Amino acid sequence: MLPKPGRPARNATQMEAARDKIAGHALTLFRQEGFSSVSIRRLAKEVGCAPMTIYAHFEGKTDILQYLWADVLNEAFEKIQTELDKTEAPRDRLGAAAKTFVRYWLNNTDHFRLVFMSGDVSRAYVATFMKDPQTHQHFKLISDLVKAVAPDAADTKTRADTLVSGMIGIALCLITVADYPWSAADAMTDTLLACIAA
Amino acid sequence: MLPKPGRPARNATQMEAARDKIAGHALTLFRQEGFSSVSIRRLAKEVGCAPMTIYAHFEGKTDILQYLWADVLNEAFEKIQTELDKTEAPRDRLGAAAKTFVRYWLNNTDHFRLVFMSGDVSRAYVATFMKDPQTHQHFKLISDLVKAVAPDAADTKTRADTLVSGMIGIALCLITVADYPWSAADAMTDTLLACIAA
DNA sequence: TCATTAAGTGGTACGCGTTCTATCTATTGG
DNA sequence: CCAATAGATAGAACGCGTACCACTTAATGA
């Protein structure tokens, strides 16, 4: 009775392969033609399946887009690493990383929208995004930079979290509330850093 | 020749009246049934006009939603004022305001999405949002609280801007990247305040 | 009254996300 | 080969934002 008759369900490997294929094409489309080109119907055509098949692998469009988050973050942190390689002093390293991070979003507002503003984010997302080890690495990098500047502080995690969300907030405000005369991005980033590195 | 023949174009008053009517119904719908109920077709039915007529008064859906920003902000700052009325010490007042602000968004994620995550925010928005004097008042309130805590600082505006965008960033991260184990909202807000009030 | 001009209506159309149903196709145990 | 089961498909449907169109309805100066 345990081995039921009939076709067996997809195993985890097959599931992941199919999802990777779809998400991979989604990334290609996004890079080539921007955010708006990533539509279910279009994506299905590219990947060579029926639109509805995608819904067998993902819960919806937003669920697919989560798979692209890691790639966007990787790109941002590549730029950060490039800056870090030129810098020595802990405080300068933290400052360079922060400013590069903010500037990345301001220079790639499409990517920012993809990660932080894509549609229905009300429901709880399970660990597609954070299970990526590289993403953890990125967060750890920030945490390490913070720790290098304030080695004695007990609340390194809170500081790092505040820094990350603060930087994202600066980008968000500059992008969405564009008609308000915000202070310059670098100046706000510096002010933000002042508390993290105290 | 100057007074051309034919029906004259709507004057500014008429323009604004029509826009207010549409935006007013949009606000009602939004409050009663949430963000997703504010659709052009639905809105046109409520307001008693054809869907396309709305496009004669607004550039698109996002353009309408801007009109609701001020109302949402007013609601948030009402709550802040309630807290401020109970608090005396400048530093406590700033802290209460900041935490109330962040908590407001976390308790009203629909409102947060309405203001900061609604659709196409790539284009430059003209001064529908910021021309509201009450909104300016709100920003000034924050600025005043900052100044009360650090009266000698020359960069009050930068500090206030950083605080506002930082708080919004905290809310954004907690709302959108819900599966990451962020530090508690209050803890991050405190960390953020540490630099603003230094 | 009449030509002129702007405002608003109705319909059609495209592509979108998403859901549903009915129908194939593939893979298994018997 | 057969029955059973899961995967994938096509097709229709709903409501959405938005665009284009011909059309009607004001409101005006002459």
C-alpha cells in the first residue's frame, strides 16, 4: 500500500530543476528588457510551457520574483567588494560599503523595485530568499564591517540590521518621494553611519 | 483673437473640484475595502462617470493614489501627537514619535504599501503630495523634535531626513523581507535615534 | 442660430495575473 | 495491457490598467 500505483510525484530535485529553469528565464528577461517584461504569459512562452504550468511550480508572480532577489543582491555586493578592495581603515570600509549600497539602488531603481516593491508582499514568504547562502554571506559582511568599527558593542546585529534597513529606507525615499527636497544621499548615509559606528 | 470661440477649457477651480471628487471616493473605497478595491473601473462606477473620464483628470492610477498619501500621513501623525501630549522630555518625545511612526506602518501595512509601494513610481511626481501644507507641518514636527534634542547641531535637516527615511526603511524591511530574522522594530528605532540625537 | 471648441461617453481592444475545467500525456504497480 | 495517478495542456473566463476611437453633449463668440 505504501508504494501507491500510478505516476509518482516529482521529487525535490525535479521540482527545483523546473523552478530554476523558470526563474532563470525570468532573470534573463528582467536583465534584457526590464521589470515589466517579466509577465507570466511572456515567461511561459520563453520557457516553452503553458502559462498555467508555471502555477504548478510557483504560487504566483511574486513567488517567482523572489528567486531574482539573490541575483540582484549579488550584483550590489560585487560593487561593494570592489570598493572594499581599495580601502583599508575599518571606518572607511564601512562608509564605502554603505554609500556604494545606497548608490547602487539609486542607479538601478528597477532592481530596487524588483526586490522591495514588487506587488503583494503582505503574505509571509518562506525561505526562498534567505536560504541562499550567499545572501547570508552578504549580511554577514555588513555585520563584520560594523563589528570592525565597534568591536566592543554587544548589539552588533541590531546595529547591522539598522544600518541595512536605514540604507534601504534612504533609497526608498529618494526613489518614491522624489518631489521632496531630501538631503543628499551621501549626507544621509553619513548621518546614519554616525550612530552605527558610535 | 485672444478670446477664442468655443467652449472654454476648465479653469483651475473646476479642475481641482473634479480631482477632489474622484480622489475623495478613492479614499472612501480604500478605507472601506482596502487598497485592492481602488480600481479605475470600480472608482468610475462609484463616482458616476466613465472609466476613461478619470484619465482626463489624472495621468493614471498612481497619480490618483498620490492624493491619498496626505490622508494616510495625517493619520500617522495624529497618533504621534497623541503620544507627544503625554511626554515632556525632549529625548523621550523624539523616541515616542519615532516608535509610534514605525509601529503605525507595521500595524497598517496596507497604508504603507499605498504610499511607498504603489506601482510605477519611476517617473517624477509633481507637487501633488508635498504641496499639502499639513505634510510640510508633519516634516517640520520631526525636524523640531530633532532640534529640541540637539539644538547646537548645524545639520538638523539632514538628521531629520535621515531619521524619517531610516524609520521608513525599518518598516519596509520588516514588511517585505519578512522571513529574515530582523532585530525588533523598537530596538532598531532606538539604534537609529542614537545618532540623530547625539 | 451657427460654427467652433472642450468635455465626457461608449465601445473595442490589448496584455496582464489568476482561476477553473476538461482533456490530454507520462509514468508507475499490477 | 490495464487501471491508476500525477503532470501538463488548452481554453475560457473575470477583472484589471490603459489606449484609441467615433460620438454626443456642453459652452462659448459671432
